[in-house]
Amino acid sequence: MVRHSISQSKRIVIKIGSSLLVDDNAGMIHHAWLNSLIEDIAFYFNQNQEVIIVSSGAIAIGRRHLKLKDHALLLEEKQAAAAVGQIKLAHAYQEALGKYDISVAQVLLTLEDSENRERYLNAKNTLETLLNLKVVPVINENDTVATAEIRYGDNDRLAARVAQMVSADTLVLLSDIEGLYTADPRKEPKATLIPEVTQLTPEIIAMGGHSATQYGSGGMITKLAAAKIALESGCKMVIAAGKYLHPLKRIDQVKTKTWFVPQLTPKNARKNWIAQHLKPKGTITIDQGAYTALKEGKSLLSVGVIQIQGEFHQGDPISILTEDHKEIAKGLINYSAQDAKKIMRKKSNEFANILGYPGSDEIIHRDDLVLLAGEKT
């Protein structure tokens, strides 16, 4: 069996559950545990590995401050607790990462940010920019504005969507359990750990359970839902015990964890998704120079676009045609049809004057573009 390792990962998304970060009874942050986690993160960060944190805990912290301890919270109480807790949570991460001179950014997302293509692209671009600037984003669901109908409800799936969004190669779910077992080990002493999963079969899905902690909203069921998203995105995922100090380094040191291993890389999974699962909302016709550039693996620039048809928005899938109307590629466009037509045949240094904002240099970035069969050099 191939040995998987955190140290081999280039871009890591780490999900931290409330039950690990916050004391169930007091609602206080486990600072010793958090500091050990941040020490691990700083180690990988200094190895030029990119790290994104998806952290629960805002509601758990906020409810203590607001003295909302002894009953199930109403939605509006959760939103109020989140508003208070998010500030304290962000400060804790800023203080811990600051000891290693690592900048931190708070990013609050909702379900709509991953379902709406334009908002998805904006969120993706923000996260990519933060990573390029050597910043560690700390992400949480925006519970202050999310409603029961439009929320993730757990950070396992949110973390998987973030990993998908940034094409991470590894998703780490730090849990109060050591991995996926054949049954709940807290109830079944004979339950055995499954070290590796390559397919989410009905038998694997049936092994899901429920959370046993007051503040956790997830459980093995949501972790398997996250695994489905990760595997389809070409992202490895590991479920590992987070209750110990230095939980990230521990993953590479112990055998008790479960790796979920995809069949495709993140890049290939994304290309497959664009090519096979998205219906184009419009077409772009390009000249011979742009066609040659695409076959060389380059992005599509506006100067090579000679015709645009259809009504589409930023982030929509587009079909790319040659001058003789042959479809040669598909991609996700960085501009609406209206703006794309304005900058057609123009150079990127002219965009700001034409559009009133600088915009992306590329009409379609090469990471969001796939050549169809027979078009590769």
C-alpha cells in the first residue's frame, strides 16, 4: 500500500472541530492544544506548503460569552453567538500564528458562495490571492447571515468545498475519533479501523454515525459526505484523531487514521468536470494565434478573441471555437458576456479604462480550460 503523508502535500485544507478547539463545559478555547497545532502548521508553512484552516468554534465560544449554555439554540441565537465568537476566534488564530510571523485572514463563507458560479469564482480568487501572498486563511461558515435553508450546517462539507475550490491535494479532518471504523468503536469494542478507502461503496456509507459531543454538528456521516466531494475533486482526505497535541505531525507518525484516496489528481478531476459535466452558456471564437497558444497550454487572452455569442455571467462554462467553427475547448470565463465583448481584441493593460476596473488578464485561465480530445499537441 502506498504510504500517504501530510509532508508530501503542496496545498492542505485543515478542518478543526468545535469539540477539539473549545472546552464543552466552559466554552473556552484550548490554547495549549491550539498552540501545538499552530506549531505544526508553521512547520509545514516554512516548508513552502500552503495551508488553509477551516475552523469551527465561533458559536461555542459566543454562547458562553452570551450565557446561552443550557438549551438548544434557536437560529437567531446561533447567529448572535457566531457574531460574538467569530471575533474571539479570529483573534486567537491571529495571536497564535503571529508568534511565527505568519499573517492570517478571516474568511466567512455561505453555501451560496459555493453554489453560485460568480460568487464561487470570487471566493476562489480571493483564497488564491491570499495563498500567493503567504497568508493563512481561516475560514468558517458565515453563521451570522446563513439561514437554516441555505447553510452547510457542518464544517466537514464546507472544508471539502473549500478544498475543491482551491484544488487542494489534501484535506485533513481532525476529529474526536481516529478514523473510519466498521462500527462506532465507542459502542462496539470489536470494531476495526479501515486504513484506506478508494471508493465510497454502500458498505462504507453504512458505517457512518452521529456526533456525541455537545458542540459538534457533524459526525461520521458528514465526514463521508465530505469524502465524496473530496474524491470527486481529486483531493486526498484523511480522518485522524485531533485530541492529541501536535495533531498534524502525529498523522505521519501513527497508523491509526483513514485515508480516502481519489483516482484522479485535482487538476485532472477539475478538467474532467469542465469537459464532461458543464453545459456551455455561450461560445467564443478565437484566431489562429490564440488556438496555437491554447495547444501550448497557455491561457486564453482577449486579444485572440474575434467573436462572442450568448448571454453568460462571470464563471459560466463557455465553448471555444476556431475560425472554421470547430469546437476545440471548454472553459470557465472570467467576464460576463457584456464585459467580454467590450475587451475583445484588446490588451489587458487597456481593461481598466474600458471596464472601469482592472479585471483578470485572461479571458479564461488555463486552470479553468480544457482542450477536447484530439486537440493536444
